Amino acid sequence: MAIHYPRLPFVFLPYTRLELPCWGKLFQWFGVADGEQPTRWRQAPTTQILGKWHHYQMKLDLSDWCDRHTYFLGRYYELTTQLVLQALLQRGDRFVDVGANHGMISLLGAYLVGEEGLVESIEPNATCLGRIREHIQLNNIQHIRVHPCALGQEQATLELSVLTEHTGYGTLTNIPDKDKHLITEVIQVPVCTGDSLLGHGSQPPSLIKIDVEGYEFEALAGLEKTLAQHHCPVITEVVDGYLKRAGNTREQLMGFMENLGYAGYQMTTRRRWFRHRLHLLPMPENANVPMKSTDVLWLHQSQMPSLFYETGRLHQCL
């Protein structure tokens, strides 16, 4: 039986891998990143490629929009998060990836911290855990530690709702009635606090990334002692609608982080020739003002002078 899926996009693969101007238009024309109408890609194969930024093998299902996006770029699609990792992580560091999904950010973290460093990959979804462990085994990585749980304010067992067929849309928040038709799976998962999970290591985290689809406030509240003691930079998603599902607000999240001495910066990019450059914008003081990016880097006031001026690692961002 013939297998049908678009072949023309593969002709442009060298162009998209170099991320030359208008590669996004090509993605639109060929439905490369189209998650709403996956029919044209449903019979696409699974393949392996070498990541252009971390040089690890990635096993990618081209019928999934996220994996397809990664295949045609040669890197994971979350650009700003990866640029922050490249700016802040150094060999020997400890990186914490909360809501690791398939482990794509964990792979880049593992490459940047090296074998003398450590990546804590935290993910409650069993399907995602299988993908993470598959990538670890495929690349014989010894310095990624996998934790099969979610993070919250207290130890518990909660329901993880997976929305649509994409595992990255798993959330512990309450799904409104109008969106319940999107739920494809409900899983009972263990929840622990970040303070208890990470407090056993002798080395403090150098960077924590949290992407938990609206459960960010609860995850951060369970990390309060770690953040108050170590002042490590934190990446979170801040989506007003997602926070509302958990009964929280952007103002509440900002207040919690500000009380710990953190300032939030919206993560955006600027292009210079063929390179992407990280550009940080202060979060709006008024929580009613729309944000220009839903990805936020939280920096502690005690760390900002060294990050922005002494080392120059984030100097170009302001």
C-alpha cells in the first residue's frame, strides 16, 4: 500500500536547517508546524537526525507537528529558551528541566553542562518519560537524572489532563467545560515539591526551566526555599489564560517572585544577518497590559550585575 505525505518540503531542507530568511513562510505553505490539520502528514515516517546545536541523536515522529518542526530546523522549536540556556549554562552546572516533555531541552542542557554537570529532567507523563529515556539510551548519556513526577506546593497525587494528541499540552490545572472536548487522556500522577526533590544534591541549580501549562505558580511555590537560598535564574511560561485555570493570576505570580527578589524579563529575539540574538524586555508593571512574549526569564537582583555586566553573558539582551 502506498504511503502518502508531502515530499516537496524535503527539497528545501538545507534552506530551513540554515534558517535562512522566510523559512517560516515555507513552514506555513507546507503545513510543517500545522497541528490543527495533521491529515497530510499522518502517514509520515519516524526518523533520526543529529541535533545541530547539541549533536545528540533525536528520534522524531514526522506525523507530530512538534517533531516535524524539530526535523526541518535541526533544533527544538522553542528558540528563546534555548538561547537562554546557551547564555547561562556552563560546563559542570546543574540544570533543572521541569515539564521536560520529550526531553529536547534536557538534551541541549546535557550538552552545555557536559559530563561533569547534571541535568534533572522532571516529567510525570509516562509516554514522555519513555521518549526521554529512549534519547538517553540512544546517546549513552550518563548525566541526565529522570524524575517521574510533577512539581507542586505539596506532595500529592493529581490528575494530569493531556489536551489534543500533543503530549506537551499536559496540565494539572482545571480544564474549563468549553475545552474538555480536547482532552485525550487523564492520568493519575505523583506530585512532589521542588525543594524536597532538589534539596538532596550538594550543588545548587544554575538554571531552572518550568513549562507546566498554567501550573507555574504551584511549582514555584514548592521551590520557594531553593530560590530564596540560591537565587538561581528561572525560565517560566506566563500565559494569563493558563494561570486562570489553576485559580492564579499573572499579578500573583509576579508578586511571589518579586517578594523573593526576582525581576521578570520577557524573552524575545532579534535577528542579525543569519543569527538569532536574545533580547529581554522588562515585564509590564500593570498585569492588564498584554505581554510581547509568554516566555519569561526571572533574574534575582543579586545575580543581575554579574550576568549583565561582569561576564557579558546577557549584556547584549538589554
